[in-house]
Amino acid sequence: MKKTMVLLGAIMALSGCSSVETSSSFMEKASLTAEEAEIADMFQEDGKDSVLDFTVDETVQSVHFQIDELQDGQWVKKEDIGGIEFFEKGNKGRILLNFTSLQDESGEIVIKDNGSVVKVFLPNTADFGEEMQSSSHTKLVTEKTKIEYEKEIPLFIECWDKENVAMRTADPMANPQSFAEAGNDHTYLLTAVFSQKDLAENKKAETE
């Protein structure tokens, strides 16, 4: 907990969040100072690659996160893990993927927008009904990525296998079949969805 607070103070609080003056919406790896990058790397391997900046326009009301599982060559939602609502029109913010594996018991996603910080905790993967296995993972936002509202943006992919894990480098949304062909026991994808609806509206739409 203490380490998390230090990381938040050193990385998240230094994010220059302000109102958006353009309709362009995108996500990219945060441009950290050398000091910020060094601090981030102290807490997890390649920590600087776990800090993402986003810009959205005034129509966006929320962002939520979910974990999908690859089933029969297609991504199927496994669990909705929460999000944040934006109360100001137009936002710049920062997302911290504060974990090294989806199997981390204390893993969390930290979201900062104009003046507020929200933590979303990863689910207990024991609830997936599978024992912990060997895994390989990749952070997926490596360059500026356009945000399309109501569509999933892949952030992190993790493959599990009882023996040898095979990882692919394809775009998981455009080519899920490539990951299916790898033959891992389980493949999970963490995504973000920026929405022009609030969290309650999104939840209701899923049940209709």
C-alpha cells in the first residue's frame, strides 16, 4: 500500500490534466520525465510502459475496463471490473496499470482525470475456476492509439498454459485467431471502453 501511494504521488499527481481544446481523442504511452520513468521502473518491470495518457472530447461520459477470454477464436467478456465517470466536459487524464500479471492479488488500475483519482481492482483470478499457471504477457499501447467510443481498446494481454506459453504479436482485436492458433490453455485480454454513456447506462444496455 505504501509503495502504491508513493507511485501515485510521483507519477499520477504530476500529470498535467486540463480541459481539451480539440476534438481529437487518443491514448498513448505517457511522456515521463527521466525521474518519473526511473520511479515507475522501481515498482515494476518496464513500469514506464504502464503509464498511459488519454485525451477525449466533451461528449465522453465514462471509461470502464473489462477482461475478455479467448473462446473458439473470439473474445468473450469474462468480467467487467469497473471504471470512472467524467464530470467535466472534455478531459485529459492518465491511467496506471499497477500490476505485472492479471494473477496479481493486489493488482489495480488507477485512473486520474481532472481532479479525481479512482482505483479499479483486478478480479481474483481464482474465481475464473483455474489454477495459477505459467504465463506470458504484453502491454499493448506502444504508440498513439485512436480512441473510438463504445469500442474496446486492448491494453494488456496474458496467455496461460500448464507447460510452455506461446505469445503472438498480432493485433488481438483485428486478429484473435492468431492467438487461438498459439494453443495456450487460456488467453485473457484487458481492455478499456470510452463511452458517451455513463456507467449505469452501459450496465443497463448490457442486460437488455
